[in-house]
Amino acid sequence: MSPQTKSASHDFTLKAREILEKESREQLEGIYGLLPDGKWEPSKNYPALEKIPEAMETRKRLERFIEDERAADLNPQEVREKIIKEAAFTWLNRLVAFKMMESRKLLRQTVSKGPQSNGFLMWLTESGNEKDYERHDKGDLPRNEIGEGPRHEAYRHFILHQCAELAKETKILFDPDNLSSRIFPRPRLLKDLLALLNDEALTDAWQEDETIGWVYQHFIEDDKERVFNKIYTLKQKMALRDIAPATQIFTPKWIVQYLVENTLGRLWLRMHPDSRFMGKIKYYVPQNSDRQPIPVKAVRDITLLDPACGTMHFGMVAFDIFYEMYLEELDMAGQQGWPKTPSVGEKSDIPASIIENNLYGIDLDLRAIQLSALSLLIKAKTKNGSVILKRLNLTHTDIPEFSEKAIHDFVESLDTAHNVTKKLLRQILPTLNKAYYLGSLLRIETVIQDFVERERIALKDFRRLQIPLFESDRPQQLELELTVKRKIVWDDVKSEILSAFQQFLATRKEVGGAFVANESLKGLNLIDALIRKHDVVVC
């Protein structure tokens, strides 16, 4: 990225963040009655709440969210600031996503001309979308209590429709039903944001893969400065919640290429010394160990983890290398030293297979994971515009802390077939309280292993609990079975935990318990990512 483009993206990001955070604050107080101190004004004092059902539903969602967060010991004022920041970065990330996808012809024009974008105009012609928006142009219809005329209301519905379509593949960024989606920028502010987004100085930025990483780096700039000022100027101790903004640093592309080529690239060359891949990597440094071959694996079975993935810059470079690996396997499958059959049936299947089978990322910050999802979505669709992604292996560890009482009450209320499940949960959930600052350093494997040792769960115990794990009674297998029992415990208990959580959410309505259940589901994804053994770990 040129210095001029980088400077333009910096200015855009900071201005957009300022606008979006100011807009969120004004909406929370002026429309929904959530005051700066976290207290609520009576809803009867706010016309929009009385006249617009959607606004009243948003108020109820906000109230419920604040109550939920109290289970994590956050006060209402802290929760209010959290809502503001989440809404700001979610909408900034979405606007950037739309613009980048438009510029690559992956999406119909959505934001380039605002309500005059051809994607919106075409959407209006579809059955059920047209309504009476034309009447607004004639002045026949008034604006509603939150400043929307029918045309802007239609444009908002169109944007949320686009989010819903993309959420089928990357829900973490585009979920149209989350709370941030309800804090949609009002007409004047949206016009200002789109003017910034469509500035000609940013034209080259939307073609650069690195733009996603720089937007994130610029967005957290103020947070990073605040933390460093706290440490070096005010001489105060860094809080655990300060770790994410203080440690997120965007890695230049050449360093990423060097590291990925000399790990993933080297792995491939040791599997296939006859590979044509050698001539396609720029920073590869040969070593004597390269002459020592290793067992061949199908490409789809090779995994790479970035345990501090940021915006998945390492994953983007690894994607290109995996792509070449798949192509070569397609050509060479069946020959000596290669798998009998290729990992995919045809070239068009490669992008989805890479995202779903090969790339894994973990990060402390939800904002980073949102942009990681965007990075991989764009990368995959650039190779195959019609690709449909069924799974992204991305996990954020910003899981709130739960009190001992909240954990105890929640676990006791679960309906599980086996007591071992509740016992394991009582060990796992307190450990997840450290996830928001330890991230991928969380030693969840040790917790599970220690639990097994302590409970002395062996073959006879599993059978007594009627968990079908082994088919043979041969005593000589017992030692082997015990060496893998850590994985066996998790794999077999996980399905029951998921079932118990889902049943709880379907039948129980209490605020705190539902919040613990939903947040704990994130923890299960983290455990899966940490227990898995990867071929390459790079960061």
C-alpha cells in the first residue's frame, strides 16, 4: 500500500469512528432513553418508543443486554460504552466490506452512490420491496420520529438485507439481528459516512488486501494511545482489558510471506521434493532438514493456526500457498508419492475447502475476528465468485467473566444424562473467565487432563456411565486408551454439553442463565480450536 493510500485510509477510519460513536451515543440517549450514566429515562417520555414498535423492541433489547452483562459484573455505564463501540466498529466494518466487495465485482452496487446505488434500485423493483417509497419524493409522507423518510427507511432495509445475505456465510460480521444492526446511522450521518467512504483518495485502497488490516489498526489507535499513556505517563498498571488494544500490531506483508513460506511452504516441499512449488515462493530459505522427507498428507488434512490472528493477514498469505498446493495435488494425484485421489473434485472447490478445512484463527478481540471473516470471504470469492462458505474456523476469546454463583446456578439447571458432564463444566467455565486476556494461551487442555486424572475416569467408568467409547475388552488396549482419554472425554461430552445448552435456551427465559449459556457456547468453539493439533502454527 502506498504512503498516500495508507494516509487516506487512516484519516477515513478515524473520522468514520468519530461519526459512528457520536451517532450511537445520540441515539441511545435521544431515542431510547439510555443516559450517559447508564440509567434509563421512562419510555413514556420518548415519542419514538410510543409510536414505533421497532424502536420499542430495540429499547427492550438494550435493557435485556444490560441486564445480561451484569452477570459479567459490568456496570450499566460500562455496558453503554461497550454498546457504542460495538455498534461503531460493526458498521464501519460492514461499510468497508460492501465497498471492497463492490470494487471487486463481488457484490451489486450497495454504498457507492448511497440510495442511488443500482443494487438498491434493483432491489426496490423486487416483489414486496417497492411499497410507497416514491410518495416520499413528492412530499406526501412525513418523516418518522427517528428522522427517517420512507426512502431512507427502504435503504436501511436494503442494507440489512445485504447483511442477511452475507450473514449466511459470515454471521459474525453481518448478523442483521444483533443489537448493533438496530443502531443504524440516521440519514444525515449516513450521507457523511458514505461521502468519506467514496472519496477518490481511497480508490486504490479497496483493491488492497492489506486495507482490512490497516482499518483495524487505525480504528484501535486511540485505544492503544490511551493504554500507553496510562502506563508511561500516568504510571498506572495495565488492566487485563487493556491487553488487546495494546498488543495488536499489523505485520508487514513481507514478514508474513517469509514466515508462512518457511513453515507451510517447507512442510509441502518435505512431503513432495519433486514439487514445482519451489519456483513460486520468494522468501524461502533452504535448510539441510529439507532433504528429510515426511509422510504425505492430503492437502485438505493440513491445518494452519494463527493463535493471535488479528485480521488474518497470515491466513491470507497462507490461502495463496494452499491454493497452489491444491492445484498441484489435482494434477499429480495417483502418481507415486502423491495421494491416490485429490482433496477436491475440481478447481472451483478449492477456495471453500481452504477456508473450511485448512485455516484456523484465534484472537482476543471480536473486532479483529469480524475483519478476519471479511478477509477470508473476499479472498475466497475473488477466486470463485459463486463460492458458498459453510464454516469459518475463527474464534474470539472476548468471553465475559462469570461469578461463581452464576456458574453454579447455570450448571445445576442443565438437564444432562451424565454427572460427568456437569463436573467437567464446573471446571471449564471458571477457566474461561481468563479467556479474554489469555486468548490462545489458555491451558484448557491441562484443565481437562487434570480433571480426568482427578476423577480417575477409565474404561470401566465410561461403560458404567453408558458412554460408548471402546469396542474391545482387551486389557492390553487400556494403556493406549488412557493416553488418549483427554481427547475422548472432550469429544464425547461436548455433544451432550451442546444439547444441554440448546435445550436450556429453548425452554428457560431467565436473563442471566441465557446469557451464560450463549457466551459459554463461544467457549466451546475456543476449546475445540485449542485441543486440535495443527501442522503449522504461525503468528
